[in-house]
Amino acid sequence: MNRSRFFTIVLLFFGAVSNLFAQAKKPTLMILPSDNWCEQRFFMTEFDNQGTKQKVPNYKQVFQEDTEIGQVISKIGSLMIDRGFPLKDVEQELKAIEARNAEDNMTSSTASGASISESPLDKLKNKAKADILIQIWWKVNKTEQGKSVSFVLEAFDAYTSKRIASATGNGTPNNTDIIPVLLQNAILANIDPFAAQLQSHFDDMFNNGREIILTIKKWNNWDKDMETEIEGKEITDHINQWMQSNTVKGRFSMSDASENKIRFEQVRIPLFDANNNAIDARQFAKGLQKFFKAAPFNFEVKLMTRGLGEAILVLGEK
């Protein structure tokens, strides 16, 4: 091989590698104030979760009334964008949800009227479909040298709510910068390790699948259960076989199984479909729903979701 051809091959190789890294996908982020920050500033509202009262952040009120949060999110967002992470605009997503409230009715059984409640945060997750939620808390300190900020930055998987990255720190005191700038400077010293943790989590998802929870139940008036045999196999066995074929590397864990209910946890599903669209728990579960609606089962199946990362199928009727 002559030297010219050798260098051509080397250049093509490194060009291909460079192109591969350039195409590496980054997780989409959504930045929110932490629950504690909202609690301290009285930006909370009560949410009725099937008869149980829960307090949740009122993000609409936060963006309407707080003068700093928009600037803070913009400053942190610019740091993440500089590192190649796509960012969802929370304020715009909230406005879109408000405009489409009429379409956000609770799902219910046409037979019994049973419903699944959805929290305001679940609505935001479902609309924005970010991979990772970043929550920010900060406090202003007054010292002899000037103002400084203490902060806590935490990242959670939007599908499982598991903490996947965190950073804490204190800024250098001064009296000239406004709070968003003080916070940006304080976070800057910790942002690269934080971003590396985010990318490591996303790389794991890219290689091993996104984690969700899937539950299969039955209506109490259905004449079958999970132990009913169809073509020589129990319904439970048919479900297990489908899961083996449709999860990434066959990875899932059956945490509960009875004649009335099966619950799968740590279910690894692909991040994207053939058209490069993100797959969530609902889209994955629709595959199993179609499986049961076809022969030899011909079941009626209701599909419900809780957020992006949990799907529930109820066999027997809609």
C-alpha cells in the first residue's frame, strides 16, 4: 500500500469516528424549581389524587409571580445548551397545557366510570416529553464580603423519577451581580461533572433501553384470568413471551404475579422507534394491547398511563 493511499484511509477512518460522535444523541432536559423552593415561597397547590389530598408545586403561579425564576432557568439552560443538551421551554409548555385543558379529561372505564388521576407534573411530563428533569434550589446568603448563593442542582429521570445526577455548592460573595448571575457563576464550577453524570445515564439508556413499569390487570367481571389457558399456554406465559421479544435484550423483572394481576418493573424499552420518535410507556404498552386484541385472544383491553414511565393494561373491556 503506498503512503498516499494509507493516509487517505486514516483520514476516512477518523472522519467516520468524528461523524459518529457528532451524531451521538443527547438527552432533552426540562429545568424546574425544586419542590422545596416552591414550598418556601408558597407556590404550592392542593391536588386531589383519587380522594387523597396532595400538595404539588404550582408552576404556573411561579412563572407569573416570581421575578427571578425565568432568568435563573435561562442562565442554567445556557450552560447546558453550551454542552450540547437540548432544552425544553417549561413556561411555553405550561401555556400549551393551559390552552388544551379541554383535551386533558381524566380517562375512565365506559362500563364502571373508574378513572386514573393525573398530577399537574405528570401533565407537564406528558406534554414536554423531556428525558431528564433538572430541579434547582437556591438561597441568598449575606456576608461581610457581599451576597452569595448556595444551590442544589438535582436531575431525575422523567420516566422513573430516579435521581441520576446532583451538584451542590456556594458562590463567591460580591455585591455587583444580580441573583441569576451569581447563581450561574456558582453552578459553572460544578456543571461539567454534573453534565457528565447526565450523559452517562443517557448512554446507559441508549445501550440498554429506557426503564418503565408495566402492569396488567383484569376487570372483576371478566370471565378469564391470568391463569386461563389459550392455545395450551396460560395468559401469563403469553405475556412473558411477548416481553422477551419486545424489551431491549429481554430485560425486565416480574415483581408481582397472581391470577388477577401481573406487574413488571425495570422494563427496558427502546428509546426511539423506526422513525426516530421517542418511545414512552404508552407507546410500548400499545404493542401488547394490539397483541391481545388480535387472534387467538380477541380481548378488549383498556390502556391507561401514569406519567411517561408507567402503563396499565386492564383486560376484559374498555
